[in-house]
Amino acid sequence: MKNLWSDREARAEIDKGLAAGVNEDLALRVYTSRLIGGVPDLVIHGGGNTSVKTCLRDFLGREREVICVKGSGWDLATIEAAGLPALDLAQLRGARAFPRLSDEDMVDFLRSGLLDPAAPNPSVETLLHAFLPHRFVDHAHATAILALSDQPKGNALCEELFGRRLAYVPYVMPGFDIAKAVAAIFEKDPAVEGVLLAKHGLFTFGDTARQSYDRMIEFVTMAEDAIMKAPAFAPAPRGGLEKSAAAGEIAPILRGRAAQSLGGGGYFRLVAEFRTSDKIRAFVDGEDLATYGARGVVTPDHIIRTKNNYFIAPFARAGELEPYKSAVSDEMARFRARYDAYFAENNQRHGVAKVKLDSAPRVVLAPGAGLYGLGPTASAARIAADLAELTIDTVLMAERVGTFEPLSEVDLFDMEYWSLEQAKLGKAKPKPLEGQIAVITGAGGAIGAATARVFAANGAEVALLDIDGERAARAASAIGKNALALECDVTDGTSVDRAYDAVCRRFGGVDILISNAGAAWEAPIAAMDEALLRKSFEINFFAHQKMAQGAVRIMRLQGTGGALLFNVSKQAINPGPNFGAYGLPKAASLFLVRQYAIECGRDGIRANAVNADKIKSGLLTDDFVEARAKSRGISVDDYMRGNLLGVEVTAEDVAQAFLHHALSLKTTGDVTTVDGGNPAAMLR
């Protein structure tokens, strides 16, 4: 492993810190924390923690000896000084005399020692850092270290490699007990340069930031070198995987079977993220995948994100999706039953009953395809996929030098159902569309972009489709990194199929379609060129049909219902002069909505429409509005507010109407009018 220390960069961080009122110790702590956090083979997604013992002034200006330790919610890769809250060191060290300290009491005790009462909760391993005498302490879940320690004789392997330079501690959950155990072991041999926690990770320490960091890199490099000297582990390939179904085809099936009915048409859904590579394929396509791929997680920290075991999917043969659906359903039922039994058996050991988590997997290993991370959000799915890839690396390394052996189910359960994690349940309520995937066409325009923003704000993962890819990308960038922008011509079936495949590979499926794309042309109906009318029907009718057909196909694979939402327009009810080219296909689209409502209701798929009028967008440009207002002898403002309520209707108002239908689980075949009140467009 490369040592990334740079005297120039360290000095720059010190100077930057001093200018901001941060002392040299804390500035160097930030610098080396980032060096560690930026390497996935050391820590990933908020893992690991670091600390420094220094002196700071409290509110009264008194100089206090403190420990600054990573705070909850901070990531070492991007940490700032504010992410290392300071605690009174003497108070923390006084806890060494306690005979016991519950996790809940420990959290309260740590908060009582904060110099800033508004600071984030310090790491649950703060006392371990505090009980050690060294100024700088680093903790990482290094892949190579885990590969050596996740063995039946892991301690022996590590002792042979590192000798007495490291102390070895049997696995103990984070908290007060492990802090006391590490302190006691260190006091027996103060010459050690670090502590290796069985199946959990490595602590190194030193009097300077560089010394502690250098030791971390040296020990991890020693582990990597020792593993690389052993023969590579190559899983024996499984035969018959040549003609596999595409990843985008099987994703909705896997995601749908992982969902759980909540009754009344509602579902607890998960988002999926697909990953594949030569390494992943070699792993998931192995003959013995059921053995080495289902033993458990490589470190207990992962279980909160990935659960105790991965779901090994059946093989999906191209063109045979119906039997695959049945096979996945059967295997998912067995997976859930095993998880339920795991919970029931281990829950009996605790005096206080635990709140059972859902039984859906968070990682799927799919022979012939790759792996899928699952989570209630795209971010959670990405983290699960990242951890699964890291697990593959660790298992492959572990199998080079022995046999991968994770913690027991008892230890894993205690981490997954840790009281500190249980206390979080119910505090953070999910957003109403969390776990759902929305596809929006014409998403670069005013209504489409507003709808994407509203749906994302309510928890949905959004795919923004537009014929102008740059326009879609700009709209997506305003939402955030999880939004997917796709160039798509909705009048072209191949382009539509390609877009749906990309959505399924990125998010795992489709739950909501907002078929919004459209275009308008003016021409008197009696003199209209037939080509213009056909062109309008392509975008304003057939495109809706293409998008709906594709969405329904995916929704039926998922088996969890869905919502088809169409932007129809008041022209379907109240046609205007010279707008026949627009109104005719829109009227046909209104009946398309009702046809889908009739034919797809038994699948739990709802179809509803929004009829809007006078929305400033690509269809209603400023020039068009001015011309219309002038022709009627009124102001632009009066034209836009010419309705019963006397209000201007905006793209955001239309987006809210779409949101209403996405959330209304027992409404289908409905039309919601958003026009401020136009009697001629009222449905009768």
C-alpha cells in the first residue's frame, strides 16, 4: 500500500488550520484522517475512526487537555476539524475505574464530556482512544488485515507475520468492554505499535500524526505482501452460464421479490444498483458460490448495511423470465425464512425483545450477471454494492492463505440488533416515495424538471428522460448525484427500450411513469397537412403508448403495482381554434389512460391523468403568451390569470398534481385538472 504522506501537503493543512483558528495537532489529525479515509482498502463509507489528544480552551477560556475524536455522521475521506469533537480527557479516563457501563449510559457519559454541547456524538470507540496514552490513534478496517484475521486460525497467522509489534484482541463489540480490554493488553506490553482486533480491524498509534499513519500503512502493506505470496484463489467456474438474461431484465424480478407488501396496495420497496466486472463475474459464477459466498460479512460494521448474509439468486437464462420469476420467489421465501429463524433464535438470548428488521436481502449475487446492492435509497444501494465488492476482494484474499470464516451468527446478530442501532428506529421517518423509482419524460422542460424535483424531494429516485440530453443533465444536476439523466427520443421504440434498460441497471426497475413529453403546432384543421398531424400523434399519443407499454412490462415483472401518470392537457376536453394537431392526439391519450386503468388494475397498476392549462413552458413560450394576450386585447398577466381563481398556474402546481396521484394508492382512471378553473374544461 502506497504511503501518501507529503510534507508539503501537511504543512499546507497546518497553515490552513492556523488561519481558521485550528491548532497544529488538530490540523494534522484532519490531514492524516483524510489520507486514510480516501483509500477504500482501509475504510469505506464512514468506517474507521481517528483521534488526537491536545489542549484547547473551553467557553471560560481555560486550557483543557482534550481528545478530539471522529464524530458520528462524518466520513474520514472528507472530514473537517468540526468533525472531530473535543471531549475532556481527564473525565473520560476516569471511566476506566467503572466496573461496567451500558452502551446507552456510555453515550450519555461521552456527551457530558463534550466541550461543545452542540457537537455531534463522538465515536462509540472514543473510550478505547482515550484509554491509550498516545497522542494520535488511527483505526481502519483494512481489507488485507481482515483477510488474515477472518480465518479459523486468524490470530496465529497474524502473530506469525507481525510478531510482538501488534497486540491481539479476541473479537468484542465496540464500546466500554473492548476499551478496557485493549487498555489492559497495552499495559502488559507498552512497546506494541498497534492493536489488531480479531475480525474487526487495526489500531495504530504514535506520538506524531506521521508515526501513527506510517505504522498503519506499514502493517497493511506487510499483510498485503504476505497474501500476494500465496497462490491466487480462483473459484472453479460453473458451467451452463453462457446464455444468461440481461442484467436489466432480471433486476425488476429480483427487486420485486425483495419488496414486502404493506397492505392496501402499498409496498416496502428497495432500490437496486447493478455491478459487474471480470472479478465479480469470476466470483458469482463460481461452482461453490453457495459455500464461499454465503458465509457472512467480513466485519461486523458491514451488517448494518448488508445484513448477515447475501442472497444467491438462481441463474436466469435468456428468454426464460417466467420460470425465473418462480425460482426467485421460491429462493427468496427460503432466504426470508432463514432470516426469521435467525432473528427468533437469537432474540431469545436478550432480556428485552428486539424490534425485528425487514427480512429482505441487501446484496444479491447473480450468477451469469454480477451483483446488486439493495437499499431503501439509491445511496444505500450504492453503499451495499460497494461493501459487497469489498467483501469479494477480502474473501478472495482470505482464500489464498486459508479459509474465509466470518464472525458467528450470535456476534453478527448482536451487532445488527445493537441497542444503539435499535434506538434509531422510528426516529427518522422515511419520505413518502422512498424506495420508489420514477421515470419522467420531457424532463428537461419546465413541467418535467419541476416534477423531477418534487418527486426527488419526496424520496423517489428519478430518471430524467429528454430528447435533449444536455437539458436533461442540467435538470438532473439541480437535484443531486442520484438523479439519472438520459437522452431519449420517446417516439423511437429502440431509444425507449434503451432508456428503460439503463434505468433498470441503475435503479432496478420502475414504479412510477410520468409521461410528460409533448409538442404543439398551430394549424387550421381543414387545411392541415397530414404529415403534421401524424407528427403530432407520434409525440402526443404514440410516445405515451410506447412509454406506458415499457413501464407496464417492468411493473409486471416486479409484481408490486405501480403508477402510470400522463400529462394530457385541457385541449383533450376543451379544444381551441387552430390547435387540432395538438388536441386530437391529447384526446386520444385521455382514453389511453382509461384503457390502461381498465386493463392493468388487476396488476395493481394505476393510470391517471393531469390536465393542465396555461403553464409557461416549452409549449407556452413568452412570445406565444404575448401574442395570445395581444390578440385578446389584455395584458400578459390578465391572460395568465384568466381563470375562476384569478391565479397563474405554474409547473410546480402540475408537479404537485402528479405527486398526488403517485401517493393515492386507491385511485385509477382519474383526471385532475390544474388550470385555476376553466368551466369549458371541466369534466362532465
